[in-house]
Amino acid sequence: MNRLEGKWVLVTGASSGIGEGCAKRFAASGSNLVLVARREERLNELKRTLVDDHRIDVRAYALDVRNRGAVGVFSKWLADHITAPDVLINNAGLASGLEKFFEGDFEDWDKMIDTNVKGLLNVTRHVVPLMVSQNRGHIINIGSIAGHMVYPGGNVYNATKFATRALNQAMAIDLVGTNLRVSSIDPGAAETEFSKVRFHGDENKVKEVYRGFRPLTGDDVAEAVHFVANAPEHVNVLDLVIMPTAQRNPYVLHREEG
């Protein structure tokens, strides 16, 4: 059963990877979309494709979720144009660097904390009151298995995803008594722009990450997000962990040789 046709879905970090995959998957269900990301040109290109393919209503809004004031302006625009989203997908996030914590780069740390934690808070704090006023909606936070188990070099990125997991649980508790649902989708190894950003464009390091096994794609994760969002309104999936079959946790991953 498709429960998402005609619903408004807000996706942050929508210009690539999991966010783009979510936009395409929900569009295929007939959902209307608000697409948010920093790269306006890519957003507009995605918007044109989805409108042409699915004849849905798509709004594109260039926004850096780290800018709290700009997020506040966006929330006023959102209230004026669609009132409140039915689904909020907090997807914007990144990893930057893979050094030991005592060799870490402060700029990398700030980028991860400001995007993965503060950015999520900025969007949620400004958008969720609109949803509470309607007493409906679903907040879906994109976490990571990095929020379940720390791995070497992950340190600050791990900390941001542990924070996402804690915030997901806290949101669910704080919204008790409302009809709002809260879920976290926590992927394992997924081949998106993630590693390219983490390794600052070093293609050799990126290829090594995915060597010898078939990773998840942004579309795979989007399918899980859609599954959770499409559940009956009395059903809430608090946390869903999704990994490629070759991977069993951050440490255990089978790679084919050759």
C-alpha cells in the first residue's frame, strides 16, 4: 500500500547520494518534495528531472544547514508555502578526515560537528514546531553504524553519529503524546560521495574503501527510508540498521581478492 502519495517530503542534503536517492524514491510514490542542499544548480537539475518524470510538485531551496539564521528564514518560507512537511528527512551530513584524534584537523572537526550535529539541530528545531502544530508527521534521521561502534580514525565522526543516535531517541521521547513519529536509518558501507569528501578528493583512497565487495548505494538506503516512512501511522521503527551483505559490522567485511 502506498501511503505517501500527495504527501510533502522535505529532504536535506538532497543534491547527491542518499538524499538524491530519497528524492527519487519518494517522487516515484507520488510524494511532493522540498529539496534542500548547498548546490543550487544540482538541486534545480534534480527538480527538473523529477517534475518531468513524475509530474509532482517539487520546490528546490539552496541552504547550508550550518547557518542557523538562514535555516530560520527557510522555515518561515516553508510555513508560507506548504505549512508543514509530512516527512522530514535529516540527511545532510559528512565525514572529513580519518586521522587519529591527536593528529586530527580542527577544520575537519568543525565541519563534521557543525553539519552532522548542529545542522541537524538547526533544521529540526525550526521545522518540527510546524509539524507539531499540525500534530502529524515523521522525522527520519540518517545516522550510521558509526553511531553504534567506534572504528579506528573515526573518532569525531563517530561522536557526531553517536550524537545523532542519542538525539533520535530524545526526539522520540520529547514528542510522546503527539502523532509524530521519529526514526533513524543507520547505513553501513555505502558508495556515495561520502568517501570522496572524507579523503578530500583522493580517488585512490576512495577506491580502496569499496575494493572487493558490493557496497550499498544511495538508492538502497533510500528504499529503507521509504519503507519506514510508508509504515502504518500506528507503527514506528525507531532504529533500522542496514549494511551490505558482505559487511557484518564496521570491522567484519568480506572482500573478494583479485
